[in-house]
Amino acid sequence: MPNLLGPINSGLTTGGAGASTNNADTSARLKGRMVGIYVKYNDAPPATTDVIIKTKGTAAPSITFLTLTDKNTSGWFFPRTVPHDLVGVALAALTIAEPIPFDDFVNISIAQANDGDSVDVWFLVE
């Protein structure tokens, strides 16, 4: 059964109009399979705003769940990955993409925003 975790805030951006950035990590290590991510934009970020949500890479190399480039509209996103066979070949033609398994801290980054912008993020994890 999926669990909804959050909201986790990116922190308020600083750095000037269209160039402000910030990022924040989850306070606890999360694990499971990432089923969905809800991103809520706060204040009035410009259409140039980028949001990247990824693991920190503390236990294994970092995994990027979601990259939103030049977006500022809140919504649900359902990131998936294509599984591989036993010799490392992607099974794109043979299977449905699956939720991404992970066990790590998660980082939320916001960039190219205006001062005082932020995002709240919820994770739907099973």
C-alpha cells in the first residue's frame, strides 16, 4: 500500500529575479518504490523555473526521479524506469516501465526562480 510523505519544502530561493536557487534534503532516509510525486509551486515562480528531485547518492549512485525544466504549474508526476534483463539490455519493447526503487535521502532543488519562491513536494512511495 502506498504511503504519502510530505510536504518537503525546497527552501526559499535567493539570488535575483530569474536566477534564484535553493535546495533541501529530506530529514530522514526514505526507501521503497517511487510511485508518484506532487510538486506545488509557491509564490509566483517564472516560467523559467527548474525543479530536480533526486536521491543524494549516500548509499549508491544518485537516481534522478524527476526533472522539470521551464515549468511553474503544480501537478502530479509519475516517474518510471524501464527494467533490464539479466545481461543489462533494456526491456522497453517487452514490458511496462516500473516505479523506481530507492533507499536514500532525497534532494529537492529549485533554480532559475525569483527571490522568495519555493516548492513543496509530496512523495507517494510503496
